[in-house]
Amino acid sequence: MRREELIAEAAITLLVERGMRGLTHRAVDEAAGLPLGSTSNLARTRAALLALTLARLTELEEGYFTAVPPATDGPSGSSVMGSPEELADLMAGLLHRQLTEGRRTSLARYELALEAIRRPELRQVYDAAGRRFREVATAVLAAAGSRDPVRHGGQLVAFAEGVLFDAIAGAGAVPTPEDLRAGMRELLRGMLA
């Protein structure tokens, strides 16, 4: 693992375990097992450390979406996405993965999202990462036959974010895979009818 990744991973762990107040250059050095000053050498300011951490989180979360097939048309303009039910099952699986294996990254991202409200420089990085996920959702829904893929892509992301937040930081329980599939199927049926 590269030093940059090691530092970002340690920062993610600190965000999850201690929150934003526990994320310091010194704490990252200690958590990563690096000599004092190593994090400061790579990310001189707190803003740089936060941006580095968010970049790593985005990279990790994008890795969860590698199962989504490319949003291209098949022969004669037919969609390669499959039925709305198949797409819903795929999206529900990705969402369940975020709630289980990816819980750590989701929680750290929420810490950074709140911090981005107060830091315009982080807000720019956060918004750019969010656009990437919305673009993927838009492309997938366009390929699946949505009549308004930009609006539907935003709604799909908002739905997923709501489920994640409710289960991780809200008062809700982690939904079962069956509940996630049912919810995604209902949502996508409405979008792709």
C-alpha cells in the first residue's frame, strides 16, 4: 500500500472511531504507524488531509459499483441493462454492500459531508465526487430506458442516500436484502414504466 493510501486509510479509521475532532495529523501518524510528521509532509494543512481522505473514500466507494454493467446500448438500440427487476436487484445488492462491508466508508463520508458544510474548499471536492455518482446513476437509467434519466438519476441517489443514512446514522435498522430489493423494484418500476 502506498504511503498516501496508508495515511488516508488511517484517517478514515479515525473518522469512524473518533469523529472529526479525533482527526489530527499526529493521530493519523500514530494510527498508521508512521514517524511523526509523515502526514504533515504529505498533507500540510487540515484541508489537504480532508481532501486526501475524501479522495480515498470516493475511490473505495466507486469500487463497490464495479458490478454495474456499462450503460451502453446493445444491438438495434436495445438496453443491456436487463429488466427493471434485474437492475433493482443489482442496485439493492450494491446498497446492501454499502450497509455491511462498506459501513465504515459510509460513516466516514457522513463525517466529511458535515464538515464540508463549513469548509468551502472541501465542499468543492465533495460535490465533485457526488457528481460522479449521479452521472453513473443517470447513465445507467438512460440505458435502462428512463424518459428523464437526469431527474431519475438524482432521485435514485437520493433514495440510496436516505436508506444509508437512516440505517447508519438515523433511527432505522439495517434493511434486509429482501426489503432493499422490494424498495428498489418499486422505485425503478415507477421510473422505467
